[in-house]
Amino acid sequence: MTIGGARVATQDTFGVVNPATGEVHAQAPECTRDQLDQAMSAAAEAYRTWKADEAARRKALHAAGDLLMARSAELAPILTAEQGKPLQDATFEVIGAAIWLKHFADLEMPREVIQDDASALVEVVRRPMGVVAAITPWNYPLILASWKIAPALLAGNTMVLKPSPFTPLSTLAMGGVLNEVLPPGVLNVVSGGDALGGWMTAHPVPRKISFTGSVATGKKVAAAAAPDLKRLTLELGGNDPAILLDDVDPEAVAAKLFAGAFQNNGQVCSAIKRVYVPERLYDDVVEALAVQARAAKVGDGMTEGVQYGPINNKPQFERVSELVADALAGGARAAAGGKPMDGPGYFFEPTILAGLSDGARIVDEEQFGPALPVVSYRDLDDALERANGTHFGLSGSVWGTDADRAAEVAGRLECGTAWVNTHLALSPAQPFGGFKWSGVGVENGTWGLLGFTEIQVVHRAR
């Protein structure tokens, strides 16, 4: 672990499974309460000087981004071995994390003048909060950590970061790399199980918790933060609908739809989770998606040419298997895939499900895996009602030849991001967050940066 600029070992460890084999391939440090206290104290101490020099913070973030890019070949195999994604995707994730750090290094901090007259100069400025506790998920451990690290550190905060116990190694390694260019205590990286997350959220030192993960855990984080009135950013689950309009060309959009649903083997909070298709086009769309699924190359992420790796962990593998089996038992048809793959590891066939509707668990719930239900509709208003009829509200997309009409329909989606003729188009400048149970607050862009600050009014009488 990285605590106060030092590399810290632990007495106890826990196993990390390679999802391509289903076997433990490494051990990760199990942080104790005392070590967490040390990390929090180190962050609090570093905050005293880190908050004072904005130019130094920007320089350090640029150096951190440059170093991550230079060390991508070192970090990517660690990520693939514990997460499962293909090596080229892991490399892209490391580089993406570097891009986020460098983007925020140059992002302007707003300072607003709201009165400037003979009686007073009144400015609204942004101040750092203090120590931030950050908890990240297993699907994109490094890039989602950078979504928190970059704005939090630019704003002048310091951080204690905990990765998922399913994928701790790459984040620990990244912490070691960034420790070479960040002052001691600015970024502390600890690892452990669910108990450690509970200790962090209830700890008296952090003034903010930034969490990415499930809705159920997000609610627990919010409850734990409430007694201390800690600030929160929660980026939670999604059940993103894609609505195809009646003028869409199935062959033209199939590859983009498939990519939007199956990126990272479907393990993306804002991936397409269900597709609504006009009855007239339904069979053509199902078959076009099935062609994509049958052609997909699935295997160990370290094997050249593999497009999709395994599901990351056994509980998630069992959940996807259960949801698909439930759909098939309820009368759905697997136009492609439909079952786990033979052999070791948590591999599941890329699956396209037809002949089902809202009410099926895999339509109503977030599957977070390589299985996509395709639902038919007759009336567009009804399709929108069903698309919005959920506690989720992270993202959605509308697809059609008439882009203006598609944009109008997209504006009726109840979600944080509404894409038109694309999906999963993200950037560090673009805010990302959800409606309803999909989150509190946003990440990225100036809006994400402001989420790591407190407003201060500076009123100077004249």
C-alpha cells in the first residue's frame, strides 16, 4: 500500500483471482484499522501544504499523467490478470487515466464576481474540502480512480483511495507509480475487503466520500456519511435503454449498438442494457445483433486478438448466468449465445435475447455482463414510458436516420446523459452522473471539479 509516501506491507493478505482461470494468482494487502488511521493522518497532514500552491498541483498532475503513460506497459498486464479485459483494452485504460489527470491539470477553477460597485466587491470562490475518501469498482479500476484523483487533487484536497477487493493490484501499483511524483500523503492507496470501505465512510477525518459502485452499496455509503454530514458523490448503477426509431437501418447501427452494449464485456455502468425496437424492424435488428455476437472473439485477455475477456468475478458470473437462464425459462429465445462457455474461468457467451419484454428480470434489472435483451414496441410513447419506468437514470440513447427527431426523443429520456446515434461517448470535459437511483452529483468536467470544493463568498466592503 502507499501511506504517507511510504510503501507499506501488511501482516494479513487476501487472494486475488484471475477471472480467466478462476484461480487465485496473487495476494493483496489487508489494511488494518491502525493503518487506515495512518493513511488518514498522512492525508490530513499533507493537506496543510498541498492546498496552498495551485501551480504546484497542476505541475504534479501533469507529471503524474506523463508517468502513467510512460509506465502503461508495466501496469496493463497487472490489470488484465485481475480484471480480465484484453491487454490492449487494459493499456488504453492506463492511458485514459493519464489523459484524465492531464486534462484536469489545465482546467480553470471558476472565480465569479457577483458584485463590483461603489459599496462592495463580492466574489464567489471555491475552496478545497480537506481529505477525500474514494472507493472505486472492479470494472475500470484505474480510469475511474483517475475520475476522482484528478479533480480532487487539483481542487487542493488530498485523498485516501480504496480499490475493489476484486481488482486491488493495478490500483496499488498505480499508487506506487504516482508516489514518485506526488508529495507524501497527497494520495494514499489502501486495500481490503468490505469492512475497510465501512471504516473509511465512517472515519472522522474525510470531509467527502466519492464512491462508484452498486446502488445497494451506495445507499450504505450515504447512510454511513450522514451522521458526520460528509459531502457525497455517488456514481451508481444503470439500466440504459437504447430506443430505435422506425426509420433506423438495422445493418447500419448493429455494430455500434453491439459495441455500446458489450464494451468491457458488458461490464460498464452506462452500457446499453436493453434495446427497444419497432415491431416492423424487430427480427432484422435481432439477427443483425446476433451476427455481431457470433463473430465476437472471447478468451483470455492476454491472448492476442481476443476482443472480450471473462466476467470479472464469480458472483457476477453467477448473476449473469442466473438472469439469462431465468429469461430462457420464461420463454425468451437466445438468438446468439445463452450459456457459460466450457472450460475454466468466468467466460460467458455473448448473448442476444429475443422474445421477452418488460417484467423479465434481465430487462428490469442491471445485468452488468455480456447479455442483451431486445424488446419490441408498437408505440413510441409507450417505449419511452417503459424506458423511463425504472429507478435507474444513468444514460440512454436514441437511434434514427432523422437526427433532429432522434434528439427530440432523447430529450424525453429521464437520465443523466442522452446520446443520439451513439453510446458510451465520454470525455473528461463532459459531466457524467445519473438521475434517480443512479447517483448523487456528477463527475468530470468543470461540474465534477466543483463537486470537490466548497463555496466561499468573499465580500469586501468599500
